[in-house]
Amino acid sequence: MGAVRFLLNDQWQEITSIDPKKSVLDYLRENLNLVGTKEGCASGDCGACTVVVGTVGTNQSMQYKAINSCITQVVTLHGKQLITVEHLRQDGDLHPVQQALVDNHGSQCGFCTPGFVMSIFAMSKDEEALFEEIRQDELPNKDAQREEVLEALSGNLCRCTGYRPIIDAALGIKKQARKAKTNDCFARKQAKTVAELNAISSQPVFFEYTRNGNRKRYFSPTSVAELAEILSAYPNARLVAGGTDLSLEFTQALKGVDVLVYLGRVAEMCRLTESDNHIEIGAAVTYSEARDTLVGYYPDMGELIDRLGSRQVRNQGTIGGNIGNASPIGDMPPVLLALGASVVLRRGAQQRELPLERFFIDYKQTALRECEFIERIRVPKPVDNQIFRVYKISKRIEDDISATCAAFSVFINDNTVDDIRTGFGGMAAVPKSAKNAEEILRGGQWHRDAIEKAQQALSNDFSPLSDFRASAEYRMRVSQNLFMRFYLESQQGADIVRVTQHA
Ligand SMILES: Cc1cc2nc3c(=O)[nH]c(=O)nc-3n(C[C@H](O)[C@H](O)[C@H](O)COP(=O)(O)OP(=O)(O)OC[C@H]3O[C@@H](n4cnc5c(N)ncnc54)[C@H](O)[C@@H]3O)c2cc1C
Ligand code: FES
Ligand code: FES
């Protein structure tokens, strides 16, 4: 047996046995009586439960991220530092973030406030890290700073519409952090925290928990070989990466779990590497970690990733989880289909590589065999004659699931379509390419007439459903329009302004 150990601020917590599905939120409130962290929705949507988790970065400094404690299992905290709103006071005084909210009258109901405080605190820690990298004369302008604040607060809801004072407080903190390096207790104790966490990082973690005669198990392997072995022994084990999908089975569907296996310490799966032609994304790499590399090669992915869930969700959620969840409305599969990505699957010592289009079989059914898991995702790097775009259509900008997501990648030579690949979400039971439309365009002229034919062919490719996000007719019409928009945007010199779409 190996216990879960983590720092709660600067105090060690040790858990030798607990129901593996127990959330950080419930652990704080029920086991530790730390009730500053609130429950609003228990589904990752409102941010009232936001806490900050610190991990040791590759440069041996602490990296702090805001996460939703309601959809994070407490057992996944091994080797990390957990900071809650109770820990921010500095020698009896409020933390500068708390003081800024008081000074700007940013707290009204008080229920959402701890979540806002923690998101702004995490943002201030990001600023501290940037302080070392960015020169004062390189600071973003006011509009860009406001955008950054809105992005940092995208996962926090204020139900009484008191956003302005909260945003003002966050802007003040941002300005302050860029002017002078903060020296709060977390910064002062950083070296000690890093050393303490490093000392336990590779410890084995697994235990059993029995209640009413039901035995449950938790494993946190550190290598793919170990993970493969655990899955061979427990074929029905559930995998958890970020937990932003799986946790809803616990908090919304009230299901239990007999064997839970955490992927966040599997070294090979937490790496993002590059070869000459590919970006190789370990299945446990989060959106926040993968963003800059992906956007570096495919700038159009920036808006999509920034609109995927909230900052908290992107800090936890993984691309591997998005694929493993196999939802027809996941945002990354359409992109990855259009880019011709593949998944590397593993069972025991055997690996196989599968084009993503062969991974999704039917609604929530995948090509994964018993005991098999996604080890990494291989994304081809762009080539010279390639044009790529992705469009997310949702009712809200922040923290909303797509009604439809469409991605296009075309390879053009002398105005002839060498190849074209597409990926659509929300149009079928699985994320899917528009094969009929692609066939019409492949080998022909890249011309408006051909696009109009491809638009018509979409009705042979898809029969979308109507639901509360959008009607079938809307989904079809908007997908056809996005095809034309992609064509227009691909035209050199075309005066097309990139605007955000709403359903
Ligand atoms: C508030 C909120 C907003 C969201 N918004 C969006 C959005 O805008 N767009 C979007 O696409 N999604 C959204 N999601 C869904 C979710 O965040 C994503 O699907 C995310 O990528 C899931 O990753 P995860 O690591 O959290 O997966 P987990 O919850 O850990 O796992 C999801 C499923 O995949 C399986 N799995 C995980 N890793 C592997 C693996 N390596 N091999 C095999 N199976 C595996 C798990 O067993 C589980 O069944 C949202 C979720 C929340 C809570
Ligand atoms: S309680 Fe709403 S996001 Fe966690
Ligand atoms: S201040 Fe809490 S809902 Fe607005």
C-alpha cells in the first residue's frame, strides 16, 4: 500500500484509504471542515469551488493553476500543493488579491467570492512567472490586459451580475504584479515547498477502501508499463486523466467506481515532444500545457482552445480525455480529424497506431480493446501549401459546449486541390469527416462553384439531431456556411474579417 500525500498549504496531509471518487471539495468541507470553498453546481460550470493546485515545474519552480475542486478526486493530489481561500492570509492581513476585492467592492453575495479570489490568485502567480520573462516595455496594452483577465475569470460565474468591480480588482492585481515581484508567503517558501514535493514525487501510490463489504481500489502508476500491468489485472478499471468528464458520472449520475487509475503521474503520457513531422502529445497532457505548441503550428487553434470550457477546465482536461470520452460534441476530434492525426494505443507491451477516423465506431463507442488505452496523439505538422481553419459555434463565448464545430484543412497546388480533410462535431453520433464533400473537391479546382457542390454534399454526409443546443436544420445550414467561409478566408487578399460566431 502507498498513501496519498500532499501539502495543504504548508502542512502534510496523508490519506491511506478513502473512496477514490471523493472530490477535493467534499474532502475539504466534510473531512477538514474547511468550508470557505463553496459548492455551486458540482459539475465544473460555476467556479464557486475553485482552488489552486501547485506543482513543481520543469524549471524547479512552483506552478500554480486554478482548478474546480468539485470535479477533481482528492486522491489525484499526491505530490502537489493545495491552496484554498483559507490559506491566503499573510501574517494576519488579507492577501493582496483579497484586499483588492474589498477595495473595489467586488464581493456581494460572498458565495462566489472565494472562487473569484482563487482564480485571481492563480492569475497573479502566472504574472509573477511572466515578470521574469517579460520586459516592462513589452507589457500588453489595456485592451489585451482586460482580455487576459476575462480569460482568467472565464470559469467563474457571478449570479448577481457584479462583474465590473471583480474585473477592476483583477486588473489592479495584474498591474501590480507586473510592476513589482510579489513576495507573499508562497513565494517566500517556494524553495522549501519544491524540495518537500520533490522528495515524494516518485513514491508508489495505491490502496484499497472497503465500505459495506464493497472493496474499491486506487492506483497512480508512474510509467506506461506499470499502467498496462494494472489494466491487465483489472480490465474494468476506470481511467481518470483530468476528470472533467468522468467526474460528472460521480457528481451528476451518482455512480461509483470500483477501480480508479490516475494517468497524471504516468511520465511518458505527461510529455509533449516533437519529431521532424509530428507533434506527439502524451494522453495526459492538459490543454493549458499543449496550447502554445499547438497554436505555434496552427494559430487558428488558439481561439478554439481558449473557448474550450474555462481556464479551470483547460488546466485539468486533456486531449486524451477528450478523445477517450468519445463525445460527438467534443472540440478536439474535429480538429484532429482535419489534421489527419492518429492515436497510439497500448495494451500490455503491444502498441498500435490508428488513424483517428477509425477510432470512433458509434455513439460513445471506440476501437479500444479490453485493457487498451490511448498512450499518445500524433499530430502532423503543417506543410507549405496547407490552409487550416476551425470554427466553434456555441451560444456563449466562454465555457460553452459546441452546437457544431467544423475544421478544414486543404492542400492547394496551382489552385488545384491536392488533398482536403474535414472534421465535424455535433453533426453525427461520432465526430466525423465529410467524405462525400471531400471527394467532390479532391483533385479539382479550388473554386466557389466546387464549394457550392460540396455544401450540397454535406446532406449526404450528415443527418444531425435537434436538441437544446441547436436544431438539425441550423446545424446543417451553419456547417454549409462554414464551408463557404473557409473557402472565402482561404482566398489571398480577400477582405474577410475573422469574427466569432454565435448559435
Ligand atoms: C464545465 C465544463 C466545460 C466543458 N467544455 C468543453 C468544451 O467546450 N469542449 C469540449 O470538447 N469539452 C468540454 N468539456 C468536456 C471535457 O473537459 C473534455 O472532454 C476534456 O478534454 C476531458 O479530458 P479529461 O482529461 O478531463 O478526461 P477524463 O474525465 O479524465 O476522462 C474522460 C473519459 O476518457 C477516458 N480516458 C481518459 N484518458 C484516457 C486514455 N488515455 N485512454 C483511454 N481512455 C481515457 C476516461 O476513462 C473517461 O471515460 C467540458 C467539461 C466541463 C466540466
Ligand atoms: S461547484 Fe460549480 S464549478 Fe465546482
Ligand atoms: S458577488 Fe456572488 S453572485 Fe455576484
